[in-house]
Amino acid sequence: MCINKSVVNNAVNKIYSPWLIYRALCIILIKSKVMINRTEDLLKIRPVISSARIYDTMSSEERFQNGTLRPLLKLQNDLIIAVFKNYIGKHKNVFYDISLPKQLDYIENAINKDMKLRNSIKGMIIGQFTIEEYAEYIENSSALNKRMMNLVKERLVSHIQLFRPEMAPVL
């Protein structure tokens, strides 16, 4: 069976009519504008941490930690606290019955060993990345995850007073 060239050309012309090409270009432009707005909006809402310095001599992981992770953890602080309060409640409030040193161990174990909690918190942070930050993150996600979880652990420990039983209810 031989295919007629004019039939193929006619089909191509119908499929790729100028109107369809115009619509496709408009969609591409709109999506790129949305992505630009998303990036701008994400960066706009981030808190500035004046103590988080970035130097040329730093490793790329340390620059990412200070330039991206620290501001995002500060932005998401209240949510991270609420998630951990919920975690305590789902684990029968044992946290409230143990001594302070054991509470510190509890936080460390929860962050390091409970994959569901860990992945949930990682998602809260990664979801706030720009596309460029995500591209940088996936280049060395293992080391950056370790830094991220250490920062989360430090943040929870520094807010341990918020985990007293009388402050347990999450709004």
C-alpha cells in the first residue's frame, strides 16, 4: 500500500494549522509566566536571615543550607511545630511523660528514624523550592537531606518549651 504524499501534507496542514500553533505558543508563554511568577512569589515570602552568611569559600551544600534551607525552615516553623505536636499525640503523648534528656532523644529518633514523619517534613520544605533550587537539590539530595533534618532537629529542640502538655492542642 502506497501513501499519497498530498494526503499526508493535507493532514499535517490540518493538524498544525496556524490557529493551533498560536494556541500552543500562548500556552507555553502563559506557563512560563506562571513559573516566573511562582519563583518570584516563593522568594518574596521567604524571611531574610541576616546571620546566614554566604561566602565563596563555602561548599555548595553549605551555601544551599544558608541560602535556601534556613529561610524555608524559618518560614515553615509554625507548621513544623504543629506537625511534631500531632506526631506526639499520635504516639500516645509518651513525650510528655519522659525527662528532658529523653525528650531530646525522642526528637532525634523521630526525625532520624520515622520515615513517614521525615518524608512529610521534607515535602513541606521541598515544596517551597524554586525550580532552580530543586535542580540544585537533586544533584546532592542525600547530603542536603541530612542537613535539612539536622536543621529541623535543631529547630524542634530550640522550641521544646512549646511541647509542654498544656500547650499540646494543635489548632
